[in-house]
Amino acid sequence: MRRRLPPLNALRAFEAGAGHLNFTRAAEELSVTPTAISHQVRQLEEWFGLPLFKRGSRRLSLTEAGAQLYPVVAEALDRIAESACRIRGQPDRPTLTVSVTPTFGSRWLAARLGKFWIEHPEIDLRVHHSVHLVDFKRDDVDLAVRWGLGAWPGTVSERLMDAVAMPLCSPALLTGPHPLREPVDLEHHVLLHEKDRQEWTEWLIAAGLDDAPGRRGPVIDDPNSLVRAAIAGHGVFLGSVTMMNAELDSGALVAPFARAGGPEPAYFLVRPDDASPGRAAHAFREFILAETGAGE
DNA sequence: TTCCAGCTATGTTATCGTAA
DNA sequence: TTACGATAACATAGCTGGAA
């Protein structure tokens, strides 16, 4: 039976436009001008006899029909691309770059990545460690996991898990000449800092203490080294109970103080608010929401 | 089978309107 | 002022069909 298909070039332009929700960036992706995208999309809308995009001022969004069409077209084009690469003998796996905080990456994600690889062997996953905010336009990053309150402009944040930072240390520091009983006792102990993190400053101020320069301790890049230093009794670090539950359960680490009040930070899955996630990003989102229980 | 004129699809630049 | 999409006019490559 002869297929009644919409113009395929127009579908390609629509898919790029819907993916970016921006004709200019869609045009960059396809190496044409925005006008060409506009022409193609208009042609497709005429073929369907209804609009696929809502044209707002400086902002595009999909109509119901467009939202219905997009995942189908995106998957079809992905499958064509994969098949074409296989036929040409050039397996082209979709690449997904995820930026995570070092603690989240080493303490939580690393132990679960194997499951993702088994479920999605077709995805070439790259994990970068950073605590800095991601510029999705500039950095080559599809998704990020960040610690904080989740209010980052230009992004969509989905809460993954609570991660209130508390002072954690070896139980050995609860005894000795300067036992850790109250926050003020911290002045007799070394504060271990994670690179590029300011949590100690915020925590000390919230606890009504000075963040005196003399209180600053060593800055350690690797979160695992930081934890080992604390377990060895070399100082106190700020860590989330969620990330350290194994050490807390085993008694290697203890939380000497009750949690202070104030905002409750968490880990968030972050993506740009001006683009729909691709198939690989969608798969990772489903995976991480399921693993953290955030999707339930 | 090849050549060629006309048609069509697809793209460009220039320009305009709109709103942040 | 800037960013973005729409429109008009035009250019070009490829397709189609008829003639040799």
C-alpha cells in the first residue's frame, strides 16, 4: 500500500524546531537559515491542516498536535540514523553528557551506573564532575545533577532526594580533650572543605558562629578522600546524611549535632528550560527518578 | 539514450513587526 | 537595542517530459 507521508524534509525541520523550541537554533543544527526552518514548518502545518507550533513573542511552544507528533518523529529519525550508521558500518551511539557534583557522582551515581549501562547499552554516557552551575548553551552538557534549592534561572529542576548538609566526623571526636557536643566546640577542630564549596560559611553563620579565617581547614578535591580523612579523625566535614548513610550506619561516622533550621537543600536533576530532552536524556531522567524514588 | 526547456522544491538575503 | 519569527523577492539545483 502506498504510504501517505508528510514531506520528510519538513519533518526533519519540525523535529529540530520542536527539540530546541527555537527556529534559530534548529537552523544551526541543520546548517540552514531560520527562514528555511520557518518555510518547512509552515509547509508541514499546511499538509496537516493545523498548527504544530504556538508562536509567542520570542518564544515557541508546541500545540497539542505538535506535542503528539514530536516524540514519534524524533524516535523515527533516531531509528533511521541508527540504522543508516549500522548499514554503513559506523555504529553511532547517541551521546549523553551529564554533569554531577563530585559527591553525588562518586558516592551515589557510580554505584548505580552499571544498571543504566545494562538497560541502555546503546547510549554513550559521559559523566563530568563539577559543582559549578552549568551553562547549557555554552557547555556541552545535556543534563546536570546539582545540590541546592533548585531555583536556577533558565532551567527546569526536578527534586531527586533531600540532602541537608550536617557536620560529620569520626566518633573519636566525641571524646578526648575537646569533645564535640555543641557547634561552638568546632573551634577546637579542623574543618575539612570540599573544593569550590561554601557550605561551611553558610552553616557556621546559620549556627550563629563566625566563619573566621583561622577556622579554615584543608581543601580536598576528591570527596572520597575527604570522607576518609574524617573517618581517620583528622577533622569535621559537611556532608549529607543521604550520601553518607553507609558510614553512619556502620558507625564509622557520626553526626554530633542536631540539624539546624533554615532552608532544606536537595539534589536536583537540572535541564535547560528551552529544549525538550532527547531520547537519551529522557532515558537517563527515567532511570534516575526511578532509582531515587523521586518519580513515584 | 541524451539533451534541453520549463517547472518545482528548497534555500538565501533583506526587511518588517513585536516584545523583552 | 536586541532577539526572534514572518514575509517578499529572488537564486539555484534537481526533476520531468518531450524531441531528436
